[in-house]
Amino acid sequence: MKEFFELEIGYIAIALFFLVITAIVTTRSFVPRVAFKRGMITVSLFLAVLIFAHYYVTTQRMKNIAAEFESGKTILCENKERLKGSQTIIISKKAGWKLENRIFINPDFYRGFHSARCAVELRQ
């Protein structure tokens, strides 16, 4: 459950914002009374499906990345910390990287990278 909130908290906040907007719009005087109930249920279900679909796709990609990393392939992770130069970190076992609890770490590097924000390099 912790992993779900770790990955989806931003999308949950956006979904709550949309629910607030839906509540405001459906409680206007010119909107039928049943619109609030129908609107909130419809928007809630739609957003829940999208969030759970995103979670499923993300966790499947993380499993694939972990398997590819363990097989020796190169992984590319985004580095949004520096805006100048390369924004991609090249991660491989050969360079001393390890995957611990879904985080790529290297003793020579000052921070880790979450595997949810990485991709397998296409060319090998």
C-alpha cells in the first residue's frame, strides 16, 4: 500500500482537485439536483480506473526494468536535478550500480534513482 501512495500521490491530488471542481459545478442552481450524485460517482470511477491503470502499468515496467538490469542490460534514468548537460544517467551493473527496494544506488553517486522513472536502453 505504501508503494501505491509513493507512486500515485501526485495523481491522487490531481483527482481530488477534479472532484472539487465537479462538486462546485454540479451544485450550481441551474444544474439538476441529481447531477451532483451522478457527476461525483462518474468522475470518481473514471479517475479511480485511470489511477489504478497507471499504477499497474508503472509496476509492470518496474518489474521489467529490474529483470533487464539483473540480466546485465543498461538502464537509463532521468536526472531532473541539473538542467545543463545530459539529463540522463546511464545505469549498469558494470558501473557499480545496485537495485535495492526499487531504487538504483551507487556508492560513487550522491543520490539514488527510483526505477519507476527509468527505461531500458534500446540499443545494446
